[in-house]
Amino acid sequence: MTAPYGQQPPSYPPPEYPETPAWTSAPPQEPVRKVEERAHPLTPLVRGWFAVVAVAWAMLQEWLQGRTDGTDRLPWWVFVAVIGGVAALGLIAGFISWRFTRFIADETELRVESGWISHRSRRISYTRLQSVDVMQPLAARLLGLAEVRIDAGAHDSTKLRYLSRRRAYELRDFLMLRAHGAQVSVDVARARTADPLFADLGGSDRVIVTVPPHELLLGAFVSHDLLSLIIGFAVPVAAVWGVAAYFGHDAAAAIPVVALAGGVPLLFSIAQYFTRRVMAQFNFTLAETQAGLRITRGLTNLTSQTVPVRRIQSIRLSQPLFWRPLRRYRVDLEVLGLGEATHNESTSKVSTLLLPIGTKKQVDAALAAVWPGLRLDAIQYVRSPRHAVVFDPLSYSWNSFGVDDNVVVTRRGWLTRHQSIVPHARLQSVAAYQGPLERLLGLANVTFHTTGLLHTHAVIHMNADLARTLVYDEADRAMTSRDGELLR
């Protein structure tokens, strides 16, 4: 729907954003006993195997190289001795680190003490906790261990390596409950914690969206990444074949050689692309928990990420060109203190993905879990003036913005369409700017600034007078919304 230029879209009843979960309204007042413990005894083995594998691979390459060029090489027992020595040193160093590392949870803070020669003590107040995530790399996962990653903001993160998988979940749940103000004991948090193998779900958690593997394959197959990969191999191969034909060589005879030289690496790269992408997002599950939204994904490396709803600054819906006929979307989050935006869906680290691929129904379910009552289809969008087509001939029909009582929504892009949703209360600043040609045509751009993680909160080439009005009105809405939150 399109509103006349300069008119404000109609207002709708504001959805009630739950800033504080209902389960914290009456927290049990229980004594929190002091807990002191060390990491799992198998931690030195997990931390040292990377060095052993690296040394073994390097020595194997040297041995094979000496075998191919006919030079003398060392006896096999030398290689075994070197690898064994590296393994022994790694285990000793890992044991010393494990022996002198412990963490202590008491009434007000988590304390991590480490160091043998130089003693270090890091204190993290529960009130400063922003997120607590559980990571399970392959080696740790095979041994039933996990890493707890604690983020306290301002690039202040702490990693506890490694705990048993169940203990890691128990500690995560305890810290998140304490971060939300619940005065619970470790035993209460332990009773609420489950120990799943493929999905981090408790008995009281509500599953919102689960992405099956065939959807991940579909998204990878029609993505721009696959097309770029094919073009990256096809262009050099075509160039070599063209040069051979130009200089009079038998082009037909060169085809098998060129196809073999370029086709085999391409097939391996495509197989690796699909495998890594599906394995990284395997069994992607978005669930609603007591501590916030929990995102679990991964096959060999399992990542369990908890996102407090109150820390979400904005949401971006993306729809690449080849996804539009399939009506599929990708949803990214902007979370305060999370770090950089995720561009590589093959990563097994903590990411900004709320949904790697989903239908309109799944997207609506995910948005409702963040901001209940949000109705994107009910917002009226104001498009750029008709003469702005000279700047955006391919995306003119999509460039627009819409406002209701709670959020401002911007649309832009052609190859990949972006739709950004920013709550008024999360807006930090708003600005308008014009280029020389835009000034001649009476156009302007307006950007909405949050934490800077996502850089697409802007409406481009809109009417300059309307842009000026939007800047002042949005600044007033942001101030009013923040004051309303403080009064709740």
C-alpha cells in the first residue's frame, strides 16, 4: 500500500514489547551457595590435539616431498618421536593450565582465576552479562565436552574451556537466570536444564521454527555464492580455451584438458560449499526460552546461542534475486554487543542469523517472537517520487519507507532486496543528506543509526521536504518511546 507523499501513515495500536519476561516477576528468593570448580580433566587433550595434528601434517608433507624427489629422508621412528614429543609437551602445558584455572560463582559475580607464574583473576558481575553461549567444536563434541563463551559487553568476553556438555548447559542457564535478576540457586538451574545431543532444548522451551536440511540445500543452490563460485572457475577456463583457439591450436583437442583442469576443482569446491553450509546450519532451531531466544545449529560443531530480546536493536529481512520466485527470506539480527554481522553462512561461530532461510509464515513467527503484535503488512509504505527512477531504474519500485507507533521500516536494494525494521526506542540518531544531483531534483536520503552492525537502515532518493519532516518526527518518536520504556 502507498500513502500520498507528505501524509503520515495511519497509526495502529502499539504492540506490547515484553522488556522483562513474566517468569522474572516473582523470582524465588533462595540462597545462592558459592560454587567453585575446575574445567573437565579431558580439557588438556582437547586443547592440545590441534598442535599435534598440525605438526603431524607438516611432517607428513615433508616426508612425501622427500619421497617424490628422491632425496634422503629420516627414519620413520624420528617422525613418531617428534610427534610424540609435541603431544607430550602439549599435554603437560594443558595440564598446568587446567590445574591452575578455576571459576567461582557466588552471590554477585562469576570469578575466573588462571595462571601459574602470573596469577590472573577476572570478575564478571551478573548484572553485566549480555549473553552466554555454548560451543561444541568437533574434538570436544566427540568427548562430550563444550565451551562456555561469556560476553559482558565492550569486547569483554571470557571462554571456559572445557566442561562436560551437561555442566556447560547448567552453568549457562544459571548465569542467564542470574543476569535477568532471578535469585536462583545452582541446584534450581540444574533441575531445569536438559542435556540434548542435537538441539539445546529444555522441557519448558517453545520451538518457533526448525529449518530442515532440504531447505538449506535449496537456499544454497539458488544463492549468489554458488553462482559466483561457478563464474570464478568458468571465466579462467573459457579464457584459456579462447587463447588456445586464437593461436591456432586445436580447440576441440584442448577441451578435455581444460575441462579436467577446471572441472575437477570446481566439483570439489561445490561439494565443499554445500557440505560446509548445510553442516554449519544443520537442524537450525529457533526456540523461546526463559532467558530469551535460543538458536541451536550445527552437526559436527554444535552452536547454542541465547539472544535476550531486550538487546535486539533491529532486524533485517533479505531476499536475493533467485529467492523471490521461491518466496524465501533470510533474517538477520542486530544485537547489542554481539560483534560483526555474519556474511558467511558456513561459519560455526556465534552469528547474527535469526533465520538462514524461511517462508513468509516462518518469518512472521520469528518476528512475533521478538516483537509481538508487529504487523508489517499493515504498515503503509511511501515510495520515492517518480523522477527518482534516474538513480534507481531497477529498484525504484522497492525503495520506500513506512512508520507506525513502534517501528520505522525501510526498503532498498535490487539484486538483494533488504527490509530493515528499527524500533523507535532503539534509534540512536537520524540524519539526512543530499548529493548535488539529488539537490537539483529535490531528493534526499535519510539514515537511521543504531549500533552500526547492519548498515542498511536507510531510505534513499525520497522527496526532500518529506525527508526533512521524517528526520524531526523520527527524533521525537525515538525520545517518546524511550521515555515510555523507562516508565514501564
